[in-house]
Amino acid sequence: MTTATGIPPGTNQIFPRRPCTQPREYAAAGGHRGAAAPSYKEDWMAGLTDMEELLATVPESEIRDYLREAMVCYGAGAYRGCVVLVHTALFEGLRQRLLALAPVNSAAKAVSAAIEPLASAQKVFELSLVQQMKTAAIITQLEADILEQLNKQRNKAAHPSGHKVTAEEARFVFSEAIQKFLSKPIRQTSVLVQNIVDRLDGPNFFPGSQLGDIKLIVDQETENLDAAAMPQLIAKLLGAIEGAQPDAAKNARRFLLALANRKEPSIRALIVKQFLDAKTADDTHATLVSTLTTSDPRLLDGLKPGTRVRVRALLLAHAQTVGVAVPYVELRNPAHVLAAIVAELGEAFATGNYKEFVDWILEQGPQAPEFVTALAGAPGLFGRLFAHYLARASSSQWDISNPFAAGAPALDAPLSNIVSDEEAFRLVVAIARGADWNGFGPLELANARFAALPGLKAKAVTFAGADSAGALQHIQQAGLTDTLADFVATYF
């Protein structure tokens, strides 16, 4: 349904405040009874100013020439001529964009091949062009509807129809053609998706593995991608991941991780549907499940029961295969995965839905400072982790106490920010017990009077001075024979 001017009712026109040039039209456009209509000169100048601003957004000079002629017609009151010239600019612009895309995309090439003979022979091609572009997913249904409406308005203006084109309608056609189409690239769907997929096997598609750099490249690659193309893009990426080309598979995984890291609900829903629901029956995807979870932990929120069971098994299998010794910064580090889940969804969610995975990681006692910091807001998990630290620090097995002691200095700052004075004292005592077993790592820390752990040492000293009975009890429970005075003199 359209109004008398041919403009769809409710259209958000670019000049809603600009009244028409005649008092009757001004009243119909919202003016009140008795209000003075603006002069023809005022309205004409306002329209041309806005049209000049729009014209500057069109990149092709040849198309701007058509539009400038349309402005001349508008300024002369020849509104029919304005609409016809805008129509010419619009469809010439679409043809040029298709020709530019044709060398890199088979869909654009096919549409262009069908349309160019008609255009060259001066035959009607506009509606055919719109339909073929829509069928090839080069434009969306909404964009096709807009183009068809603009084509109808041109036909009414150019042929005997009894329709009188107003200044308002001419401005509307001018602004819609530029804002929706001529000022921007074609909103590409299958065109751009296929172009991305075809280049994934390039060894320099992602020059490095840093997520920040990967995101920059993905943002650039998808800047002209219509939201309607995202399901197709994710499907193609998953196809490449499962394909036989190693570089393409690696780059497709990185591309998908960057998309997930946007944490957009629409992308999240597609990854859940197309990957987690559909492909987690295959255990070869354990690493991808883990890295995607680190990128966007909310992928796990609200999973179907069967999918959750599969994801739970894959997270654990990946953790057991990779271990916690890989660099924490890597998205595949299981401790990093757990930290991301806790940060985004909370301790109760992690332990309630992925208990075996959580238990396994804590048993390993990861010593990454970032992991300790991530558990600061999860007292239950942190308490269990700290208990493992105490056990490792005091172990009689050198292959347990020495690695802990080696990593302890890096933990001083995050632990000092979380533990109480008493907990700090207990850890110092545990390391002293490890030294008593002649572990060279604990011995090095203890013999240096815990200078490598300044934060924890300061807290431990405070506790020893504030609660001598409690401090002595911890010394004795650890199996040490020192008095509190001897312990303080030896280690502090």
C-alpha cells in the first residue's frame, strides 16, 4: 500500500521536518491551521542543501553526475525529471557494482552476464536485475522490496499516469537511492562469504595467532557482510574446518573463534545450533569446543541436555590430553577455559554443570597468576586450589614440591591480594616443611627468608605477631619441631 505520492505509509523519510511547498500540502504534512507555510525559496534551499550532503557520500563520479542532474531538475521544480534521473543513477550504480564483483564471484558473474545484454540493447532490465540479485543472495529481501518500490515510482513519474510528483517524493527517492544503495557497497551475502572461504587456504590469511590481530582481520573481512549471511558464513567455516586442506582448516577455526569472541547473541545462537548441537558427537572437535568456550563462555548457557553431556565429555577429554602446562594465554589451556566460565557464568554454574572438568583442573593445581586472580570471586574453588598449593608446597616428593616452589614467586602478588594473614602463614609453613624434606626449590625460598615472596611474608609476619598460639599450632600440624620464636628467627 502506498500514499498518493507513492511513498509507503510510515516510511522514515530523510526530511520529515521539511514541509511541502504549498499551504495545502504543508497542512497535510503536519502543519497546524493558520500556520504560515514556508516560502518556496526556503524549502528549495533546504532540500538542495541536504541533497548536496547526500551526493558527497556517493563514491563514483559517473553516478554523481546523474545525481547532480537530478538536483538541477529538483531545483527547477522538475520533480519528474529528478525521479527519473535518480532511477538511472541507481540502476547504473548497481550494474557497476555487479561488474566489479563478477571477477571474484560466480553468482555476481552469472547475474551480470544475464543483465548486460539487455542493458546494452537498451531493453528493460531493472526488475530482472532486482530478482536475480535477490535469488543469488547478493541483496536481501528487504533491499529487493525497496528497489521494486523505487522502480514503481519512476514508472509512475515517467509514463502517463495522472500522478503528480511532489518535491517531497522527489527528495524521498533521492535519499533512499543514495542512503540504501549508492553510498555503500552491495550488502554482500553469498558473494562475500564465498570470497572469504576461497581465500582461507592462504598461509598469510592470519599472519599470527594473537586473538587481537585475528579479530582485526575478521572485522575487516566482514565489514560489508549482511547479518543475513552469517548462518552461511558459519556453515562454510565449519565445512572448511572439517575439510582436507590444513591451512584452510586452521584459518577457519581462528575465524570462528574471533566471531565467537564478539559475544553477540545472534552469533552465539548460530554456533550452538550449527556446531555444538550438530557436531559434538565427533570427539575430534574437543579442542575447538574448549577454545570456543574460552572465547564466549555463554555458549554453554542454556544448552540442550544432550548437548551439555557431550560438551562436558569433550571439555574433560581435551583437558586430560592437553594438561595445564601449556601457556595460560592460549585459549586451549584448560585452566583458562575454566576461568572464563567462572568469570562469565559463575562458580555455581561451573561446579553444577561441569563438575568432573572442574575437579580435574583443580587437582592439577594450576599456578598461572591469571588463574588465581580469576578465582578471587569464587571462594569455593579458590579454597580447593589453595589446599592443593599447601599440599604441594609441603610434599616430601621433590618432583611435586620443587615445581611448586619454582612457580611460587609469580603467585606472590595475586595470592597476597586474596588470602588472609593466617592463610599466608600456613603457606610459608608448608614451604618450610618442603624444605625440611630437602626439596631444593623449597630450600631456596626458605634459606632466603622468603624474600621472593614479599607479600605473603608480610602477611605471615603479621599473623605470627597477632596470634602466637594459632601460629604455633600451624607449625606443629605441619610436622615441624620449631618453636614460634625459632621459626620467626629462622625464616623472617
